[in-house]
Amino acid sequence: MADDTAGRTDDDAASSSRWRIDVRPLRQSRDFRTIFLAGVVTYLGSMFTFVAIPLQAQQLTGSFVVVGLLGVVEVVPLLVFGLWGGALADHVDRRRLILLTEIGAGLCSLTLLVNALLPEPQVWVLFVVGALFATVDALQRPSLEALVPQTVTHEQLPGAAALMSLRWSVGFIIGTSLGGLVGAYLGVAVAYGFDVLTYVVSFLLLRGLSHRGRVRDKDDGGPSLRTIGEGVSYAWGRKDLLGTYAIDTLAMVLAFPWAVFPFVAEKYDAPWALGLLYAASSIGATIASLTSGWTSRVHRHGRAIVVAASLYGLAIAGFGLAPSLAIALVFLVAAGAFDMVSGVFRSLVWNQSVPDELRGRLAGIELLSYSIGPQLGSARVSLMAQWRGLAFSIASGGILCAAAVLALGAALPTMWRYDVRTSPEVAAVRRARESQSNVDD
């Protein structure tokens, strides 16, 4: 009887581990742990500022147009410096660039704090700093994302991707909730001050990174239009990779209803639920992250991306047509879970198959794919709601998203057939990493 009990316990443990998030990257890699913890701290503070900037704009002007334009100023810096930041990540010491841009972002938050403490805060400062924030983020993100795969083993990449997704979703839930309360009751200056403090802490943490991530020799020349073109050409030549960018962009352009959440809360006569609407998808993403152990056993990543992204679109359609607030929130939670699953498999395609010498430039293209989409999606859903109504705008976008993703999967057979076990690009990256590990040893 005791042996049977022990056997069942072992089976239960094995079954549980197949579903639990893989935390080995946190336990076994000091540098990944550093990046993760610094990211948690920074993102928490950034969400305070994310809420405080539009809140301050609303307090200063009372204009919907001014608040809406705050996001538009970020588009051009992301387009220009996203690609440039990717090229830099493949030519410079990534650790040093991350530290310098962390200082830059901290100075941006300090500028907002000083402006908020003035007797008459200036609205134009919000626009200028918003553009500078986007510039700094576009320069930093490719280096940071290119460095992460170098801090864990090839087998731990699924766990690392899930942990990074968990960091974003949990940070969004806690940061926006606390940031809204702090900004509303203690003032935006306190929110900005907290953000400044988090940048100081994250900078001190990131100084402990040992991986520098330099992958090109100095005599290869610096970043240029030619080197940026090399990255774009590589992405264009790999239709499986191109499909991951296209699906991400399509999903956000067609099915990103966040801009009309205030109207959704009004529709259900529940203004108190606005925060829940913003947090619901992140709650779904968190649940999916915590139960992501199964993703390491999925090998056909292209199919997984297509299925998850199309289900995301259908969940958004359900949200738009929901007859009650409770059902609407359930659909949003489901949408967040499907979006996280799609994101994990997109990250795996990027991290397992892109050569180190191109990783920064491809991370720059990736940055554009998931940064520009929400801006365009917000404009689409708002204009469509004005034209045909709120429910039609959200539901039609979700249905179009699912149809477009399925059509794209059919149009790109190399993405649909992508299998991590047979991909020559994955095999080449694995061999390169093993060779580098042997050299380091």
C-alpha cells in the first residue's frame, strides 16, 4: 500500500511539473535572474508613469484629443530607433548599452517629476518626454532581448520565455492598479518619484551582469543602413520568421480594443470596472504563464502561433458581443491567455533559430511588430466604433483577426510546417552555442 501511495505521489509530481512554469532559468542562471528582477522593478515603476502621464494630461487640459495624441508621438521614434537599436545590439557591448539607456530612462522620469512639482506644469513636457521614452526603449529593448538567450541553456529557453511574459503581465496588473491609486490620491509627482526610485534600483542590479553580449568584432564596422538591411533581408528570406511578425501585427491592428474600454464600462453601467477591464487580459496571461510547462513539449511552433492567435481573435469577438460584464471579463481573461501562449511560441522561434550575430537586428524588427500594432489598433477600433457602434467595432475586429491569421498560416506553409526538431536554423544555432560553450570552458 505504501509503495502504491509513493507511486501515485511520484506520478502526481510528474504530472504537476508538466504544467508548472519552468523556473530553472531563475535558479541556475545568475544573469537571467538579474535581468528578470531588474525588469520586475523597472516595469512596476514604468506602469506608474504609464498611468500618470495621461492622468496629468487630463488634469491639465481636460482634452480627449491631447490624451489620445500622447501615444502618437511614440510612433516615429519607435520606427526610427527600433531598427537602429537592433543594429547597435549586434555591434556594441550590450550590457553597456543597457546600462546607458537605463540611465536615460531614469532621467526622463526625473524630468517628469520636476515638471510635476512646478507651480504650473507644462503639457509640452509630457509629449517631449514621451518621445524620449520611446527612443530610449527602442534603443534598449533589442539589446536586452538579445542578451536573454545568452544567459540560459538552449533547453531552458521555453521557461525563460514564459518567465519574461509572466514579468510583464504581473507588472501590468500590479503597476497599473497601484499607479492609478497613487496618481489619483497622492498626485502624479509621487508616481513619477516612485518610477525614478525603481530606475535607481534596476540600474544597480543590472551593473551585476557578467554577460556583455558582444558578438561582432570592431573591425566589422559600426551599425549602418547596410547592416540594418542585412537584418531585414534575413527576416524577409525566412517566411516562417516573417509570419511571426505579421501575425503579431495583424492581431494588434485588428483586435486591440483597449482604447474603447471606458465606453465598454459605460455600456455596462459599471464605471468602477474600468480597472478590471485593463487587468483582465493580464490575469489571463499570468494564469497561462504559471501553467506553461506544457509548452516545452510542443514542437510545431508555427501551428501553435496560428492556433493561439486565431483563438485570441475569437475571444475578443466574444468580448465585444458579451451580454454582461462578467462574461465580457471572462472573454478578456481568455484572450490574455491565448495572447501569452502565442507570444511564448513567437519568442521561441526568435530565440532558438536566429543566429547570435543577427539577434539584435531581428529584435529591433520584433520591437516594431508589437509596438506599432497597438497604436494602429487603437485608431481602428475607435474610428470603427464611431462609425458602426461599439459592439460591431470590437467583434468584427476579433473575427477579422481570426480569419486573417488562419489565411496567413495557409499562405505561409513554411511557418505552418515549422518544427523545432527539424529546423536547420535551430540546429545551426544549437551547434553555435555548443561550440561557444566549449570555447568558454
